[in-house]
Amino acid sequence: MLGTFANVGTIIIGSLIGGLFRKAISEKLSGNLMNAMGLAAFGLGINSVVRNMPDSRYPVLFIVSLAAGCVIGTLLDLDGRVSRLTQKTSSSADLGQGIITGCLIFCIGTLSILGPVQSALYGDHTYLFTNASLDFVTSAVLGTTYGVGMALTAGILFLWQGSIYLLTLLLGSFITDVMMTEISIVGGFLIAMSGLSIMKIKDFRTLNYLPALFIPVIFCLFIG
């Protein structure tokens, strides 16, 4: 769980920096840092797609997964629900509301979900280290609004990613190499989409595509 510990640590440090030096972090600097992190996420997503695509046994599955996931997520209005909740909790500088906002941002994302899975199965912490970098910038920005108390979100993130990590360890035989390859391809596209959204190049409403991650799992179980 090295990646999770790193992710937790960056949120704590970012929250402390944001809370203690509110006036030192300008809006322009925060924007540039987010662009840099978005570019890193985009590159990581493309790398995951390119690396796993040649090993795919079902070359069309990722297309079906993205389409089906988009339909399911849009019908459930996942992005809209989270956005409305985030807007409500961001309406004032109350710490409790800030913590809810932080949890939504830190926990509901492709990197935060796929990261513990990759870490548990292969000891690969790349996704979590990238997520840690993103969360460092985000927590610093949130810290400038809600104060150092935002560090409390680190504990919630630890429980979230730790649960996914332990569940993956328990179901290790359930997750096959073929399944993980297909999930990684779909996840790579979602990570790349997230990067483009962070850089404000194109707002894909990535949350509406999250159900796509479950389509390869269902498919592999069915054919298995």
C-alpha cells in the first residue's frame, strides 16, 4: 500500500500548505500546476492504452465498454449528481462542507479506483503516485479555502483505497490477466479523458464514463 500512503501524505501536506500559506498561492500558479498535472494524467492514460492494446484478446471490447458505460452513467447522471453536491458543499467556507467536497474529488476518480488494484495485483504504484501529485495540488487549493482541517480527508481516502486494495487481494484469483488488460485499456482512456478535462481542453464529464470499468469484468466473467 505504498502508493496509498504516498497519496495520503500528499493530501496532508497539501492541505497544510494551503491552509498556512493561503495568500502565497496565487490563482495563476494554481491553474498552471493543474495544467501540468492534467498533462501528466493524459500521458499516463495514453501509455496505458498503447501498452495494453496489443495484448487485448477482444479489440472491440473497449469501444463497447466506453459506449455502454457512457449510456449507463448518463442515465444515472453521475457527473450531474456529484457536481450539484460539490457546488452545494462549496457554497461556504465551512470545514464540514469542505471535507465532503474533498472526499468527492479525491475518491471518485479513475486513478483512485484503478490505482489500488494495480498496486495489489502487480505492485505497480504508478497510478497512485500520479493521483498523489494531482491530489497534492487540489488539496493545497482547497486548503486555501477551508483551512488545514482539509487534512482530515486523508483518513477517508486511506479507508477508501485501503478497502479496494484488500478486496483485490482477497479476489486475486478472480481477476485474471485478460480481465486486467481489458480494464487497463478502458481505464487508460478514462485517465486520458480526465487529463483533458483538467486542462480544460474538453469537458468529457468523465464521471459519466466510470461504469465502463465494470463492462470488461462482466464480459470476462460471462465468457469464463
